[in-house]
Amino acid sequence: MSLMQTYRRQPVAFVEGRGALLFDSSGREYIDLLGGIAVASVGHAHPKIAAAIAEQSAKLIHTSNLFENPIQAALADKLAELSGGMSSFFCNSGAEAIECALKLARKWGSVNKSPDAIEIVATEGSFHGRTFGALAATGQPAKQEPFAPMLTGFRHVAFGDIDALSGVVGDKTAAVLLEPIQGESGVVVPPDGYLAEARELCDRHGALLILDEVQTGMGRTGKWFCYEHSGVAPDVVCLAKALAGGLPIGACLAAPSVAETFVPGDHGSTFGGGHVQSAAALAVIDVIESEGLCDRAAFLGERMAKALGALFDGCEVRGAGLLIGVDLGAPLAERLRAEALQRGVIINDPTPSVIRFAPPLVIEETEIDRALDVLQEVWDEIKPA
């Protein structure tokens, strides 16, 4: 094998895409309800994104971060506008954005609280990435055990339980790291008010609030950032996935008073925020704005969730916008995903009993309806009697 066997790949290779549709080498059409795991938010082969990539790559691809990059600066300015003035560090992935946030939090805690204030409090069931820092923050022991020992200084409590969180946040806490919605654990939504209570708890103990918006950001839940639904202002936000429409980019955003903790040499990335990636990200933001995709995600998400509730009668449907999970109540997710793929619909099974939907925000209502007809057909065949 010339490829390391790190993925359970599905038996199909896509060669072309258009909007929310993908096509394999035989020309067969598939309705994409996964979007490359919440990446292709503006759809496949969007002409504005393709044009931005082609135009920039014909001019200049890479110079490194040793030199000024006006396109990267423009992207930082745009993200500052969207986030209420945050400063950006650009990298290549969500895991790298988390790594940046962890380093920033540890230095901030040791400088602003005490040398012992380096603990990061995260939650059980969370997923923050596969690099060592991000993996240590991830609240899934099964993913950590093959690579033990983990980095120290991390504590995990039940997600959505503010009492559990308040029981561990204290003088040694540099930051609390949360996903507004846990995507990889099956689209788990915390109780109303949880983020606001976590914000108050961090303020009380002088700790940072870091929000992992790698999966929920960039319009996915009906607003630019999921935290906007709760009115919470985080200290640090991590982005990736949908930011450049499919090109590898991540961003760690921080309030200026926190961002200034870093000085030259503290952190870096050879490729982060490169010319082509930044041009693509600017084009993605322009498309989301000009096509009203945040509002579209909210509208279509409500419509889709209602239809899924009727289709999977008796099953729990949860999420926000076009990030939706359905708990089947039985370990049928893998079979449902496989049968749907064979019939031209792409979904995902993050857990044995949950299927996940994160389609492009440009998906047409008729495409959603066609896909749901297929899922109805499959579910009628495999659901428990």
C-alpha cells in the first residue's frame, strides 16, 4: 500500500462537483449532504472561488510569512469586522488553530495570573483535532489511548453541565475550551444559557473563554459564528473548514488584549494564510455575504430539521442551521449511510447511532427534498419494527 491506512474510505471517487452535487468517474450524480464535513459551504466549484484561486495562483502563490502579505492582511481585516475587532493568526487546519489557541492561553495565563495558571478545561465528548495538543484537549479517551501519555495540564468535565464546569475552574485555569455544538460526538447541543454561564464563570476566575468554531463557524448555523446565537463574546475563536471553501486554512482569532501576549518568535506557520488561501477565503466571505447564505442556512436548516423529524419519527433531531444530527436510537447509522451512498445521497455517521448533515449552504430546496425521499426509502427498509 502506498497510502497509510488511516481512513475507512467509501468506495467512490468524485471527479467533479457543482453546487451541492458531486459526480463520480462514471458521471453518476450524488446529492452532497455533508459538504466535505462542513467545508464546502458555498458549494463545489463556485465560479467566484475558482476565479479567485486561478487569478491569484497566476500571480503569486507563496512568499512565506517573513514578508508582508496584503491579501492576508485584508482577510484579517475582514475577520476583525465580522468578529468585533479580533486579531488573526493564520495556519493550515483546525487542529493548528487549536494549537495556537492553547499556546496563547498558556502564555497568557502564566503572564497575567500566575506561573501555575496553565490548565485548560475542556469537555467530555469534545473533538479538537489530532495533533498532540489538540488531542490532549479532546475529551475522547479512545482516541488518546494509542498515543499515551498525553500532554499534561488538561481537565475534562461533562459537556453542558455548568455545575461540573464551575467545580474545576479556578486559580490555575488559563482557559475554558468549548465547542458551541459538539459536531463529532453527534451534533450535541448544550442547554440554553450554557455559553453565557461559561462566560460569566471565566470572568469570575480571570480565565479565557476559547470557542472551537471549526465546524460551526462561517455561517453554518445561521450566523457567522455559532456563539452569536447566545450573545456571548469569547476571548479566542478557532476557525478552519469552510473558511476558504476547501483550501487548507485555519485561523485563531483573539481579542487584541489577548493577542498581544504573543511576540515575534512565539508561534508561526510557513504556509499559514498564504496568498492563494487568503484570496479564496476573501472570496468565500464575499459569496456568503452577497448571496445571503447565513439567512439561507437558518431558513433551510429549520425546514430540513422539521422534515427530518417527520421522516425519522420518534428520533431526536438536533443542531442549528445546516448542521443537523439525527439520533436513530439504535446502531443503524453506518448502514443508513452506506445504503444512502449507493442510492446517490451523501451523509455521515459520526457515531454508531447518529447521522450528521452539513450540506453546502447553497443547496436547493428541491435537492434537499430529493435526498430526503431517498433517506425515507432507506429508513423504511432498515428501521426497527
